[in-house]
Amino acid sequence: MEQILEQIPQPMGKDEGRIPVKKFVCILIFALALVGCSNDSGTSESGNNEPATTSESEVKSETVPQMSYTTFSTDEFSVNYPDSWEQVNLEDLGELNNPLIKVAVRDNHSTNPFADNLSVGVEPNSTQETSAEKIAEITSNYFSQNEEATGMSNFQKLGFEEVDFPGIDAGIFTGEYDHSMGTKVVLIQYIAPTSSKVFTVSISLSKESYNAIGEDLITQVVETFEIYEEANSAEDVEQASANEQAFSEETLAADIMDTLTLSYTGGELDQKTYDYIVEHSELFPAGSAELKNKAESEVDVSITSRHLFKNVAPYLDKMVKVSGYVVQIQEEETDVGTIAEIHIMDENDNSIVGIYNGSTGDILDGDFVTMRGVPTSLYSFDNIGGGTTNAVLLAVSTVQITE
């Protein structure tokens, strides 16, 4: 357990703090979902619907015209994009509209079923992480481990290159994946984090387009992209520090559980569970009598361990109550405080392993306890008898001796 706990995010203010992946990359995934779809025309200007059978070298030298560019500007940034590409009207997207995406453009005139596209996102830098390479690494790991959620099959990181941007640790992250349309897509993300905001230019190109225009397009973006704010100014640092403190207080418990869920089960914490813990952060743990009562009021008494072991998925954002004898209890002192692991076996001989962010007081092996918390996943581990134990992993709000 000690090695696992070393991976827990540091307390607020530490440079080594873990970036909350779920919040950070959601804007990047949204950008892909927004513009990484089929183009509107599906035909060439000549009206010929037959696909071309040119070689890669012919695409580079014969079919690609000289690129010309236009500029999109806001009071925050400016970026160049091919003038033949068309802006996506974000206001017409309804529930898909995301205020973090400032502009999205795509090529509606290609014969390729995948529409080459570019988008720019600007989000608050709640973590104050200013290394583009660190952000790129975490983003890459998320894409690789969450193919179903992102729709990016067989994602592979191709590389990272630092970019000389005055006052900012910027860089270009490149990867490729298989799109659902059967197209190999190359993703280029130009990441420019200041201490208060993260600017991300995301470019998605079919492999064919990448070989033909990728170099020219990337050069244009890198050479012309501008940010209209003083990088890492004193005001930025002060604001980012305030953001970090608020962020840490609300998400620390969820980030700890996310880290431990990955270590225990090999999978990440479900977004529903993560959001529930963040929205009820004061209950993890519930330290006062008032908060303990609030946790009790959140419990859905109709949910038993039998329901969880049958199918945990419907209950990942529900507070449950389980009771049983303590098989083993361990506590570790970490940089974020005491973390306890409580393994109980209930009346149905089901194992529940709870993670509690605090000291459990006088509770010892063999005591009968009641835990309230949110289930995170089903998993299994090797037991001392040489077999396998199936268990529910629980994010614990309260734990107390009841018999």
C-alpha cells in the first residue's frame, strides 16, 4: 500500500501536484468530438464521386495546392488557419457547445470522409501546471487508456517537441489513432500553458492530409499563434494560486480515490463517481456530527452489497451503507494526511474494501463496523489461501464501530 500512496497527489501548493486528468483533457476530447467528423460535401468540386487512387508521393506533389491562410483573433489570442476551411458555428451546436472552445474550423471540401479540422481551447489553469510536456504526457496516457470514452482506437504517441514561445514553456504533442470511419488520424496539439490559463490548438488530419499539408500547417500555427496577455504576470500567479487552492479543496478526495482506484483495479475512477465526490467533497471524510448526519441522509437504503456484486455500474454515484467484521485494517501517513484501508466481510460473505481519508481511531481487526460511501468498482485480488477474492472498492465517507 505504501507504494500506491506515493502516487497520491501532493497537497495544494506543491509543484509535484497531480494534474486532475478528467477535468483537464475534457476540453481536448470535446474538440475532437466537435469537428472530427465527416465533411459536408464528400465530393470534389468537379462532382466526381470516385475515390482517387494516387500514391502518397502524388498526393504531396500533384494534388495539394499552395496553402493560403486567414487569421482568427479574439482579445485572448490569434491563430492562422487555411482560408479554404470553414468555421463551425458554435452557437448552433446546442448542448454540444462548450464555452472553453473559442473557435473551430474544418475542411468541408475534401473527398476524404474524415474532415480535417483545427480548434482552439482556452481553459483556466486550475493546477498551475506550466509544463507543456507534462500536460502532453498525461493527456497521452489518458487517450491510450480510455479509447472507448474518447473514440480514439489504437492511440499512439508519436512525439513531443518543445517550442520557443517567449515566457511560456510551450510544446507540440503528436499522436495518431484509428477513427471510427476507418481513417488513420494524426492529432497535433500545440500546448501553451500560462500560470492562469492553458491555450491548446488542436489539429486533426487524416494521415494522407498530414503527409501532404501537415508540415506547412504546423509551421503556420507555431509561427503565427499569439497570446494577448502578459505570460505568468504577478496577477496571473495570484489568480492561479487562488484557483489552485479552491480546486484542491474540492477535488483532492476525488483525485486520491482516482489514483488508488487505478492502482487497485487497473482502471480509472468512473466520471460519475469522480463528480459525486467533488460535489460532496465535504463528506469525504465527514468529520463532524452534522456532516455525518448529512452523509446518512445521502444513503440509498435500497442498495445492498448483493446489488453491488451483481452489477456495480448503476450505483457509481450513490451513497451506500455496508456493515461487517473487519478482516484487516491498515493506515499510512502520507503527504496528504492519514489514509486508511478497511477490508470488511459482510453477512453475505462479500468483501468490501474501503478507502478512508483520515484516522479510523480505535477500530481494529475483528471489530464490527458500518461504512458509508460510494462504490467505485468491482475488482479481485489474490488471497492468502491461494485463491482469488472478489471485492467492491468503496470511497468511504464515514466508518464507525456499530457492535
